[in-house]
Amino acid sequence: MKCYNDFMNKNRILNEVLFVNFAILFVYFLTSLLQFLFSYFNFQSSLNDILSLALAAGFIIYLHNHISYKNQRVTLLIVGILIFVFIFLRILKYRIFERVEVVARHLWYLFYLPTLFIPFHLFISSLSNNAKLNQKKFFYIRLITFLITLLLFLFVITNDLHQLAFGFNPNFENWNYDYSHNFIYYIIVVWDTLLLLFSFSLSYLKSRIFYGRKYAWLSLIPLFLGSLWLIGDVLKILPQINEANLLNSFAETFCYMIAGYIFASIKLGLITTNENYHKLFFNMQLPAYILDNHNNIIYKSALDNKFSSLNLPNKNSKIIEGNYVIKNISILGGSSIWFEDLSEINNANKQLKELKSKLQDEERLYELINKLKEEQISTSEKNALYDLIAHETLKESERIKVS
């Protein structure tokens, strides 16, 4: 039965991750098709923009509601917000300020705000759950990586002054299509790649889920596909029909790549979430509950019969009732209550008390035995002394008797 359950669990994880990757690809190609059709037929529509913003907003809500650890939730929420900002910047550039060249170009430079800081926050998110890393080391690593990331972004946003990231024709003629990549751009690509790989490596190393680690490579599929797009863009070999791109632009492709990586990591357990709490609580062997702010039970274990019969502690406190310690801690949106069974400890204490009492009785018995032995030895010594005295005085007694 255990082998069967392991087999089913393995296939469930594998199927879920593959489904997530397929779903991300399907939505990506669907939005690509819409964008291509609008561009091919010169049809002005905001449908794709609205859909992309809605998906980004939904992704933020999902992260807020499903990530367990606060530090990781905050950094991943920043990632979600940056994805939303990326889509919004693309809309500003191509929909509103496309004909205002200076503004459009600097909006294009601003694309590298999320491009650089999304991998940075993914790296920090993975780093924040490393229990072996002390706060001092964490602070310095975060500071150094932040400063490098910020410096690279400053190079991009000031590119008009030095053109170290992108090279243009004189007077920025036809800048939107005719430009070259310079060495700062390639440093950014390498830096982003390193941050993403370190993020994956840290998540992989700290994961305690066997099948999650075994199939961790599946979370790299979105990153791999995004890298192929990037190579195609640099080499200018992305598929086109009548100058209309068949795939989404860099902004959407990058966002889908990151979202796919995060979703796959969640399914694999590389990122800890509170999904499937109902299954966890159903299989618990002790009463446990999650309550909302109004003390309504949201989740409960199968063994909840003690909930109504025992007193419950206030938030962030605990009480002892019989063989149970009942703890209550505050969580986002409510509180969590669980019981710790002290039966084994109490039984051990009882046995120790009985053993102590038994040892005390044995100690008293040994004392009596020792006292008896001492008395016996004392009596023997007295008798020996009396015999010696009698022997020594025997001749004198006989002489007295004769005389």
C-alpha cells in the first residue's frame, strides 16, 4: 500500500507540474495569437492589454493567499507587482507614448527595472528561507546583490548619455528597430541568469520533499523557453509574417517565464505554500483548527471532538488541559489552534515517580538490612569478647575454686 501511495503521489506531482507548464504555454500562445492578429490586420484593441493586466493582478492575489512564510510572501508579492508594472510600462510605451520618442525610449529603458529586480527578489526569496544563514550574512549578501542590480539599472536608464547598453544611429534615428546590444546588456543577461539559477539552487537544496527535488528540473522549463526567445531576439530570428511577430514581445514573454517558474516551483514544493490545508488537517491525528478573525472554523482536523469540551487559549498563548497542551498563534487573517499530546510524557513522569518511590522503599530496606548487619556484627564482637574474657579468667577461677 505504501508503494502504491508513493507511486500515486509521484505521478500526481508530475502531472500537476506538467499541467501548469502546459497551461502557461497555452495562455502565452493564445495571447500571442491575439496580438499577432491585431497587428496583422492593423486592428487597434485593448483586449490583450486588459487580459495581461488581469492575469498579472490575479497572480498577485494568488501569491498573497498561498505563500506561507511572511518574508517569502513579501518578496514574491514584489515580484508579482513588478510583473504588473512591466505590463503597464509596455502599454504606456506602445499605446500612449509610442509617437513621443524620448518618452517611449525611456519607458523602454524602464523595462529593465522589472527585468533586473524580479530575478533579484526571487534570489532574496530563496535566500530568506535558508535557516543556516545568519542575519548578518543575509544582510550583506542582499546589500551587495542589490547594489549590483541597481548599478546595472542605472547604466540602462542613462543609456542616452553613453550607449553602453544599447547602441543607436546618430540622433537616435529609427531607434525602436535599428539598434545593437552592447556589453552592459550582456552583463545584465549574465547577471539575471545567475540570480535565477541561484534562486533555483537554493530552493532545491532547502526542499525536503523527495519528489519535488527529483522533478525540480521541470520548474526550469519556463526559464529555458524564455531563454530561447531571448536568443532569438538577439539574433533577430523570431518568427514573423509580414513584419507581424508570431510571439509576444519581450515584456509578456519575460512575465510568463517568471510566472511559470514560480507556479511550477510551488507545485513541486520548492516554494512553501498553504495549498491543500484541508488534506493536511483531515489526516492529522490530533485536533487542530484554523480560525478567521471572527473565530469561525475554516479548517479542522478529523479529530475535533475536544474543541467544544476544552477551554481554548487566547491568541499567542497556551494552556494545559489534562494530557494536552493547547496553543493558539496569530496568523494572517485569523489564528491557528492545535493540541500537543502529553500522554507519553505524563506516563513517563508517572513511571518515574513510581520508580522513585520504589527506589526510596528499597533504600529504606537496605538501610534496615545494613542496620541489622551492624547489630549482628556488634553482637558477634561482644560474644567474642566475652569468650576471650572467659578464657583468660578460666585458670584464675579454677584456682580460686580449689583454694
